[in-house]
Amino acid sequence: MSTPADQAYDDTDEPLPNHQDESSTPYPTETDYYALLNLPRSPAPTESQIRSAYRTLALSFHPDKQPAQWHDAAGRHFALIRAAYDTLVDPQKRAVYDLLGAEGVRAEWGPHGAMGVFGEARKQEREGKGKGEVGVRAMAPEEFRRWFLGVMRRRERVAVNRLVQCRSSVSLGLDAAGLIIVDEDDEVYVGIPTLQTNAFSVGCSFKTPLPTPRVIFGESEKEDEEDESAEQDEEAPVETDMVISASVKGQLRHLQREGTPLPLLMVANNITLGASINRTLDDLARPKGLFGERFSSLFTNAGCAANFLVLPAPILQIAYAKAYTPIPGTRPFTVQTSALFKNSPLKCMPTIGLQITKAIAQRKTVFCSWSSGTLDWPYLFERLFGLGAHADDISQEASSFQLGYTSLPKLSRSLATQDDEGDDADDEEDEEDLAFEMARNQLRAEDQAAESWQTVAMASPGGGGLSVTYSRNLFSGKAANEARRSEWSGEGHYPLPQEVEPRSVRLEIQTSLAADLSLSWVVEGTRQVGEFTRMGLGVGLTDAQGLIMTFSWSRLGQKIQIPVKVCPLDSVTSDASTLALVAPWALYCAVEFGIIRPRDRRNRRRAIAKRHRQLKKLIPKHRADSLQAIELMAEQTRRRQAREESQGGLVITKAEYGHYPSGKKKRDSSEGTEPRPDEVVDVTIPVAALIDRGQLVIAKDMVKFHILGFYDPAPLLSKSLKIWYMYHGKEHFVEVRDGEGVACPMRSHLI
């Protein structure tokens, strides 16, 4: 909630409303069918509850039960009630409505929707007609929901695949060694360099099904018919994907012939072409035969991988990993073994690798790995089989050992809103609300920072070193490292919120200390600049190129990187490193906080003010519809209230809904400052119409101004519902905010 000091004026000098950003909590413009029928979303209403709610409203809104002058108004309201009933009483339409709303139901039951004449349901029914399969329309609700989620996931994958089919990276090195100049007295100057391209790197990778005979040739119809009965009770086989990658690296040479410059010459000194295959083995863990259980344990919680290179030299690496839980209830540890064939097995043994990973806390792991290096065949194998006879021409690699610790960012957490059931101890509630708000702010700060650590100590016969990597999000706003998540999963639909908050910068610092105490470091910042696009700026000191600055641009797996050499290694000083590090970040901060964020705030305020004006123009129409609905339901509601009063039951004496600008008020009394008359509406009849069997229940997730007879008198502002009622001859009062539920008579009033 913004403060009055945060209010600003747009170009029309109209003050912005004091509210939360509407884009972070979208304004519900579409009628809520559950609110219209006064039904809870959770637990899901039964068919009898839906029919009962529909019949109750039909008594008040059916055109045949109204005088002639109210036929048109009743017809409009009854058409909306009928649409809500037809949607919720159909389990399949209700499942789609819960995911996509009324517009989604209309689209999916349209001609080109999933349930339309050209949709996936009709196509599946035609294909399964001859096989005796159950059609989509005959599926049970849960089965239909799983089927529909699968359809939407496939649509999403198709849409993403249309955007990008593979992953690629391009790196173009520039030499700007004259940008930072260090003289003989170690004085640092900034010059105007002559840019020259000096290196390039191009890489590409894409995923494809593993070319097995099943994928290449398929299965014959005869085999399908023979194995149809056997495969009915078995799951479909899991296809294995293969990732093919290729890259070219080299130098760009500037040549001249007799003083005449020639076009750049690309000299490739590193060409790679290879593929990798990864497969989980859980689907193979099926006990068969006498020793089935013993061998199936090798595949449970296990996976394997194979990586092989064709260029520049044939190399094969195979790996097998399995998770073990020696003590039930403890965190498992993973053991991975690998064998690397860089040379012919006739010359030397493969390089053996072993890595053990153990989770010590949530998102925190320790690991140690060992590599054998180049191993000669034992003397006995050399004498018996002639192995290792020509091992003199191979390059020897030393063994190595690594010990590391990794701490990943914590997953985003959310605290559930508290349900206010009793209102007997205001001071205790205030303390609980304060503690809750402090805990939520702390969790929010941790989520926004998303700190991660990685520390690795390395040792080998030739030396050792220490590497530390630290990353976190700087500045407030959306995390730059937040992955673009899918909107569809096996559990449901999770629409992505519209981006309204500023974007933070993901800062990553990498440092390496070698055995000779030589230090190399890289500081890189990445910021999201579009829905799928990120830009990065880095500064680093490396032993190979000296002081470099790196500019990067990435989108959907495509990346362009431009490293610029700004100072040779032999001229680098602490002052030069400080200048190269501080100057770009100071310039970025000036642009971010001097131009980008003020501009975004102005644009958001103008958009909110425009949206507020649009919604205010609709208030007269909504007020007229509300008065018509109240007039139509008034007679039936008064009769029901008279019966309740005669039995000493729940009687609504007064109800108001609107914006009360006095801030937080005591909930056990009706005292408070007077609101603006046009921001509060009388909803006594609509609230009384919701009473069923002596109880008034309004779910907390129900949009209150979508209830029949309600409307929103103060769009985009916080609103409250006040109810005065009689129960067993005693007067009571209750007040709830939007997002809070109502249950009358309250438990404290029953005592």
C-alpha cells in the first residue's frame, strides 16, 4: 500500500489512487461464477449444491416470475446465472473454468478449441474409435483434467519450440589494450584505443531423439497387433533424447600483402563435434525372474550418461550415478562413477572418476571428487595380453582431488494469510500481525537476494588451488536469474503475473587462487531487459589475456558474448583494476537510478491512473445493474428474513461495502470516520440473500463485488464489508477486508 507521499500526478493532474499495484494483483473484471452462485471454490461444490444455488436464484431472477416491466432486466441477470450454472454443473467445463476462466471455456469449446469440432478431443475420438478406447467426453473428471493439462502442456511446448529450436553461442574477442594505460610511474590513464578483432568462438547444440531402431524404423502393424494385449498393462516406453553439440574456436588474423590490408583470416585451432545422452533408469527397475529384485536394485534411483566427441579426437566418457539412503529418514548421498577413454584401451587404462555428493541442509551440499589421471596397465596385463605396449606416445595427465561446498538460493516461500475468526483480543492480534509482517519481510528479502556460494579446493601432484564463487541479486526488483517457468504442469495452470516491479541485477563474483598465489577474478552483472532477454557486463583479470571487459546478450538459449581486452597482463596494477571495475558500475547505477527507474515509475503511475479512469466510467452502469438485481431479489429475501426472525435465527439488519479511508479500525465496534458517500454502497439485501439454513458464509477467495447485488464503488482501492446482524435477539457486528472470509453467526457470538 502506497503512502500519500508516494502519490503523484499524471499529465492530466489527476491524483493517483492510494492502492496496491493493480498488475501485481490483477483487477478481476470477469464475473466470478462461484461468487455469482455463492459457492466455495475449495472444497469444490457438489452437483446438488450447484443445483440448489441455481434454483434459489431462479426464484428471484427468472423472467417468468417478474412483472412485465422487469422482464428485460431479469432476463439479462438470469442469462448470466444460467451461464454460470451450465459451466459449473458440467465437471469438464468446471475443470477448464478453474484453470482458464469463462473466456477459456468459450475458447476451448469453440470450433478450434480442445473440445471443438477441429480440436484434440474429436481427433482422439476418431483415432480411438476402432480400438474401443473411451472418448474424451466420457472421461471421469480427474481423468479429463489430466488429459486437458497434457493438451495445454503440448501447446506450450509447441509455442516455445517455434521461438527457438536449438541453443547456440557466439563469442567475438576484441583487442582494446589502449583503453587503460599504465606508465612507468604506475600512473593510470584512460585513452582512446584502436579496436581490433582477435578471436572468435561459435557453438551450437540441439536435442533430438536417440536414433534407435524403434525411432528410425518404427514398429510394424503386425508387431503392434501381436503385442497389443501384452502392452495394455504396461507403461509406454520412455524415449531417450540425445544432445548434439558442435563448436569452432580460433583466431582472427590481420594480414597484409605488399602494404595492402587483406580481409580478416579466420584460423580455427579448436573444432569440436560430439553428443551426450542422459537416461534415468527407474523405469527399468521391474523385478523379473528369480534374480529380478537383486538386479532391479541397480536401476532404482539411478541414472547413466554417455558423452562422446568425434572431433578433434575420439573421446568417450560413460558415467553411472545412484542415490543411497543407508539410514531411512536421512538425506541420501549420490555416488557417481565415470570412465573416460581419451586414448585407445590398448595403450592405457581409462581415466577413472569418482564423485560423492551429500546434501547437508536444504539447498546446501558438499561434494568430493577424485580423478585417477592416466593409468598404465598392470605388468601382468601387459605380458599376457600385450596391453600398454605403445603407451610412450600418449600425453600423461596427473590425478586430482577436489573438495567443495555449494549453497544454492532458497526456493521462494510464502506465508499463508491469517484467518481472523474471533475478535476478542485486539492487542494480541496487533502483535501477531506485526510479527507476521516482520517474518514476511525477512523472507521476502531473502528471496530477493537469492544468495549462493560455491567453494572448491583442488589438489594434484602438480599443484593446487582454491576457487570461490558468490552470487546474489542487487537492488530491489525481479530477480535477474529467475528462470522462465512453465505456466502448465501436471497439477494445474499457474499464469505468469505481469511484470511491474523493477528488475534487479544478478551479481556474480568468481575468484581463483593458484598454488603460486596468483589471483584471477571475474565480476559480472546480468540484468533482464525483456521477457526472454538478458544483458550482462563483466570485468575480470585472467592469466591469459590480462584485464578484460565482457559484454553479453542472451535470449532463449542463444548467446552472444564480446570479451574486450583493455589492459595487458604485464601492465595491470591495482589502480587499473579498480578503474576498470568501478567506472562501468558507477555508470550503470547512474543510468538505472537516474533514468530507467524514474521513467518506469512514471509509466506505471500513468497506466494506473488511466486504468482508474476507465473503471470509474463503468461505475454508473454497474450501479444500475446492482440496483436492478436488488429490486429483483428483494421480495424473496424479505420473506426469508421474516422466517429467520420468527425463529430467532440470523437476520441482517444492515450491510455496507466500500472504501473506508480511516486506516485500520477496531473490528468489535462500528466506530470509524465517515467515508465518502459515493465509495460505500448499501448491500443489506444482497447479503441477506446469501443466508442459507440460518448461516451466512462468504469464502475468503471470493471476489465480493461479483456477488449479485454488489458492485465496486472504489476501483483499485482497499475495501471492507461491514455487517450488522441479529441472532437470538442480540445485536452483533463484523467487519472483514477483501480477501477475508465471513462466517455468521461467528463462533464468539454463539457463546
